[in-house]
Amino acid sequence: MKLILQTAVAATALAMLLVMGAARAQQAPDAAPGTVAEGEDTAGWIAATVADIDRYGTRYRQPFVDEVVRYHGAPRALVVELLDTGGWAPADVYYACAIAQLVGRPCRFVANRLPGAKAGGWDAFAAGLGVEPGSAQFDRLQQGLADSYRRWGRPLRIEEIVPAEEGAAQDD
């Protein structure tokens, strides 16, 4: 009887953990230690793609990890570590490794600097490393993301996510 009760308690606890994990996977992860929360820089181009990359990377984890490893030169062990034990959201891993590649640094270099620089959002963080709108590196970042989306079977046109310039006339 004691064994049956222990088994039932363990099964209930496992079921609760699975339900909590499934609920978390359906949300755009935005409170992880390495995460730059969506909305911190809502006018920025990078910020406009964060939630979508998080959804894709959560739902299609293996292809996402393969993408970051193959096309952004990140060590698989680091990508898995950041996602699993580091609590990072997929978009944060993607952008940390993509920006690192653009500035000629290892992904871990950028990943180690991100948690202390979250307040300004991804766009400000990238600009601090020289990947600013209008620069050749920023253009390569945009093209790289569009290429990733194409490989994921989700074509993305850059002009669809580039925010309108501030001060531009708006129709009422």
C-alpha cells in the first residue's frame, strides 16, 4: 500500500511538472536570465522579431539549435547550455551568436556580456558592439535573419518588420 501511495504521489508530481513545462513552452519566454524582454525597445528592428524567434525556437528546438550552430558558428554545447541550464530564450541565443559572428568574437563573449546590458534592449546592445542600423554589419544581421526564416520555411521580408521612421507622417 505504501509503495502504491508513493508511486501515485510521484506520478502526480511528474504530471504537474509536465503541465507547468507545457504552459511555459507556449508562452514567449521573457523572464529568463539572459533574456531581453520584448517591449524594452519596441521601436527597434531586433526587438520586433524576438517573440517570433522565441516561439519558433521553443516549438522546433532541434532545427533551431542546428541553425545557430551551423550558420552562426556557435558551439552546440554552448547553445544547449544557454537554453537548458542558462534559462535563455531562443531569440537571445540566436542574436547573441549572430552578433558575435558579425563582430568576430565567440558567442560566449557576447553571451557573458548580455545579462548586465539587458536594460537597453537588443537594438542598443547590438549598437554597443558596432552593429548599428545603417552599418554593413547590421545589414548582414538582417539578411542573416531573413535567410534563417527561409531555411525554417517561413519567408520573411525585411521591410515587413522594419519600423517606420520616427516623425513620419501618419494617416488617420
